[in-house]
Amino acid sequence: MVVIYIDMDYFFAACEELRHPELAGKPFVVGTSPPEHRMRGVVQTCNYEARKYGIHSAMPMTEALKLCKDLGYVPPDDAYYEGISAKLSALVRSRGYATESDSIDEFAVDVGDMGYPEATKLAGSIKAEVRSSIGLPCTIGISSGKTFAKMVCDSAKPDGLRVVPEPELSGFLAGKSVDDIPGIGRKLSEKLASMGLDTVDKLARASATMLVGEFGEVGTYMHMIANGRETERVVENTGALSIGRERAVRINAGDAVALRNTITDLSGQVSGEVTRQGVLFKTVTIKVRYGDFTVRTKSISLNHYTDSAAVVLDTAVELSLGVDPTKAVNKLGVRVSSLVSMKGQKKLF
């Protein structure tokens, strides 16, 4: 299975450069707060000029401005970004291959047993059309399977196109840090490093039994990927990228009852829309805006697709346990994503 993986470069910031050409070539960030409260927010994303100063996503704006005093600021505009994402999705899907939207700006395209030269030519035409018709840069990786194509794509940023055929995977993976494997976060990476498994080739040589005993299903996933064996297939998405509901609230610091009640109500609304649209989801996210206008999002991705209302609620409640009890909350949101049509899909719960 050959997969073409497309990832938009600095997507939100690139979108802003489309309608604000004067920002091109200047360091700026897309924040999380209205302009009048920007010093209370954090960096949502930034362009490459800002990254040269050491600025990165999730950095407090106060710290970012210390690194670059002339840093530009643009407030977020989700509706605008989603509109451009819809155009990108239509462009990519127009080729007629099974396509999975991993997020608002990432697409995996399964081209089956197409040869690598033909896949490279197709990817080049997609990249050129994204640039000419939408005006945005993207990076593309091509390899045998979704996970490896994503890793190849990550290695080619920014604005690149790289191909790693299956026979070359072992050389590509050797020496890479374990946190280059999709889904391995900081805590898991640190745990692996403490076990002497800080690179992919070391992970490949580790005992599969030991990894499963230590990490469960994640251990199986890591061992297979480290040994060049794909674990995931591209699953055709529906047209919708996500289903969510948000609400302005006034929840005092530490009011766990009010927080739980709002999460429960929003989860019910999201579940109802999931049922109405006849879809399954794989990821649940909550969004919290505190009284100081800082915004935080937290997500959990399941290892299966489901349409279970109980899963939406239980997962959202679990995520809400991470809400800072010392801060008031003035907005809450619950969202499910990684959607697929229910037709032909197996539900585990």
C-alpha cells in the first residue's frame, strides 16, 4: 500500500498571509486571544520567521515578545481556516483515491499498488495545484503506509516532497529518535529513554513481549513501526472534519459541579449530532477558555471508531479533570473528530 501524506506548512499563519500579504517575510504569530487580551494568551502557531527566534506553539505571549520585540500578532479565525481546509479537502479528494483527513491541515491518500514514480508524479501535481489555486505551501511524504508516509513528510518540512520506498525504510528509520514516531509524546519518550530505548533502531531490537508487558497495545504499535511494519490503513473520512459544540459560561474557580454539568450537556449535544449524521469518531477534545482569556485544548484519541454517547461523555469528563481548579472558566467546548461514515465500519463499543 503506497500512501501520499500531505501536511500544510504553518497552516494558520500561512492562511493569514493570504489575506494579509504585508505579513509575509515578517515574524508573527496567530494567538489564542482577542487582540486586546493578547498578553494573556499563548501562541497557537507562528510562521518560520518567528521560529528563527525560538518561538513555538503553546508559548505564552509574554515570553514570545521577549524573544522578538517586533513580533506581529493576529487573533484566531477558525471559520476562515476551516473554509480553506474545505477547499484543500475538495482538491485532494478530486483525484478519486481514498483520503483520510487526520486534522484540518493533514491528508493521507491511499493510492494502492501505484508505483513510486507514478505516485511521485501525482504528489507533485497536487503540490503544484495547492500552491497555484489556493496559494499555500505544503509538504508531501510518500512511503508504504500511512504512518511511514507521515514520518517521511515530517522529515521533508518545509515545502518539500520526499519519497522513501519500502526497501529503504530500515535505513530511514535507523538512528531516528523515538519521538519521531507519530503518537509518542514527551512522557512516553522520556520513559523509553530511561529504559535505554531512545532511538528507533534500539526500539526495534527490544523484546516485543517486554514492550507489550510495559505499555500494552502501545508497545505492540511501537515495536511494529520500529521494525518497518505498518499498523494503520487509510480510512475514508466523511466530508465533515469534526462535530463540536461550545458555550460561553461563568464557572467560578474550583466549581467542579458546574464544570461537570456543562461538559455533560455539551457531550449530549455532540452525541446527538453524531447520531444524526450517521458517523463514527476516534478523537474527543475539550476546549477551555479561562477567565484570563488563555485557551487550552486537550484530546484523547481512541484505538477504535465508535458512535457511543457514553464514550463521548466519559472521555470529555476525563479530560475535564485537567482543568485548572484555581481559575475561573468563561467558555467550554466538546468536539469529536477523525470522522468516518458508519457504513462498513466496525464498532468496538
